[in-house]
Amino acid sequence: MNILILGSGGREHTFCWKLSQSPKCQNLYVSPGNAGTAAIATNLGIPVLDFKSIKVAVIKNNIQMVIVGPEAPLVEGIKEFFQSDSQLSKVSLIGPNSEAAKLEGSKSFAKKFMNKYKIPTAKYSEFTSSSLSQAFKFLETMTPPYVLKADGLAGGKGVLIIEDIDKAKKELKSMLLNRKFGKASEKVVIEEFLNGIELSCFIISDGKTGITFPMAKDYKKIGEADTGLNTGGMGAVSPVPFVDIEFQKKIDEKIIKPTLRGLKSENMLYQGFIFIGLINVDGEPMVIEYNVRMGDPETEVVIPRIKNDFVSLFQAVSNQNLKTIKLKIDKRVAVTVMSVSGGYPEKYNKGYAIKGLENIKDAIIFHSGTIIEGDKVVTNGGRVLTLTGLGNSMQEALKKSYNGLKEIQFKEMYYRNDIGFDL
């Protein structure tokens, strides 16, 4: 089978690494791809929203399956684009349609869905520029910190958590009247702050059945001890030690089952990944957000723990035959640590040569922001690459990741030294 993965980050490199191990995978393509995917697949370099060029590549390379990594193509309707085209309609596309992708594409849509199907989440209200005065009054009824969320996709930057009410009002005004996050903040969701420890839950669904992947916990803040600005993720751990049998049962009964039931009730044929951002509030799981794809860097610790053939898994999704699949999970602990460009998540430089990649022996390298220039691998993003270690304990896995990072050098390289510190 010829397979195309859409995307260019660590998540897509992990998919590529896993699919390349399958005897069912004949030719593997990634678009746009990165330096890591180039080593085990063919990079096509087509942007993920250029649907017409993707169609040409699918036909030219006789591609039978497309796995969509990031959310933007799903929100923009790539599923419908394939389904409505006679030359593409028989190609298996792993990912939901644009209506179902609103679970990530619209915070308001997701909140209404959760309320309708009684899925535990923070109390909220939504506002537009015409209801700014009501929004101010609503803020005054809340206790700090104040959580402001741009309704639409804002590249992971549309959530503000603010302690001071005057600053919260100023930021809210900037979002609604000055379009701080562009079209994404035409509507803003204000919700109560939930205090607890976060974790990530992943489901793969074929539209009838859902299978839960191993849980993970990621680390969003740039600074050690979870300080500083939010990032796309600085590292991740799987499994999550505090998810015992009782807590897992609560997640299944109160969140996963109602979510899948709700998708069926709304007649959404959901064939793809569902990420559920959870928070453990005094022993009770609550939903922070839905994403309609795998997380990054959680993918880099979840997928290496799954022993199943991923082509067979995706075929079962496409054929709505997921009930025949039983996951085989590696019981070892997986830890990944992200190395980033100096200055990230704010302004940073690109184009620095990366040295020492060939010296990594006990960890798996997953590239995020890298490209090949001449005979060199160079930095091409804020998050550059992750090193995943597997071990019988978290300490053993962390040692492999950090020992590997010591072998790698690029100018202005930075990574956190405390991944897993709170567990």
C-alpha cells in the first residue's frame, strides 16, 4: 500500500517511523515533511492546505491512504474534498470531516457538545463584540484567574489565563474589538479556571467503535518547574502514574463513552483521532478541550508503546472494523524531551546546523522543525527535535533521553531538565 502523511512535525515523523515498520507499507510519502521523514520516506513539500496539489500527488503516486496529522486541513474540509472527488473518493483518509472537526475548530461548538451530552467541563459563557459590556459583567462574577479562549484556531496561542480583572478586561477587548487573534477571536469563550493536574487521552474511532490509546502527560511551559510562557509542548511521559484503574474507569464512563455516543447521535461519521485534554480535579476527570488529531509531543511517547501494525490499524478504521483490533501495549515507560530554538516560543532564529545526530544509540530521534540544506540537517522551527527513551522506570527512560540530548548540538539549543519532575 502507498501511504501519504500530511504534516511536518514530530507527530508526523512518529507516524512515518511507525508505518515504515509495516510489511503492508510499500511506498511512504510525507508532505511537507522534515529532515527526519526524508530519511525513511519521500518528502513532497506540498503545504497541507493546498488540496489541489495534494490531489495531483495522490493520483501521480497511486496513493491509497492519507493520514492527516494537523488540524487545519480537517477544519478546512479535506475529508469532504476527497469524498466529493470521483478520482479520490476511494482513497482512505484518516481524519474527521469539517463538521466533526469543529470540536477543535470552535471552542463554543465543543462546549455546547459537552453540555448537551453531560460531559464534565468548566462552566462558561461566550461573547462577541456586540456583547462586550455583558462579557465585562460576566468576568466580574468570576473568581481569578480568568480564562479567555478565542473560539477558533489560533495556532495554540488563543488561550489567556489572567490573574488581574482589569488586565482580563483589556485583553478581552483586544480579542473582540481589535481581533488580537484574527478571525479566531470574533467570538470568545470565558470559562472558570480548573485547578488540578492535566493529562492527555487519545481515542481512535472508526465511526462505530473507539479504542483508547495509552494516556500521556505533556509539559507546556518553557521554563523548569512549569514556569514562563506556554509552548506547543516541551516533553511528555506515558503512562501517567496517577491514572489508576478507578480513575481510568471514571474517564471511560464519564468522558469517553459519552463523547463517542454524542458523535453518533449527531450523525458524525468520525474516522480518526480524538484528543481529549483532561484535568484531574480532586480525583474527578474534567475536559479542558478536544483536538481532532494526535497531540505533539504526546505522539512521540504514545505510539512507540503500541506494538500493533499501524497500517492494519488504519485499514480497520477505514473499513469500520476496529472492533477486531486489540491493542498490544509495551509496559515500559516512555519519556520524550523536546529541544527548542533559543527565544522560543517568542522570536527565534533558524538555519543552524545540527550536529551529533549519528551519536544517538539508546533513544529514538523524532524531528519537528528541521530541514536538509545541502548535506546538513538544520533548524527550521521553534521546536526542533525530541528524544524518546523507553525504560522499565521513568528514571531509566529519562536517562536515555537526556544522555542523547547531551550528544546533540546546535546554536542556541535549549531544553528543560525537569520533565517528569512532578510525577
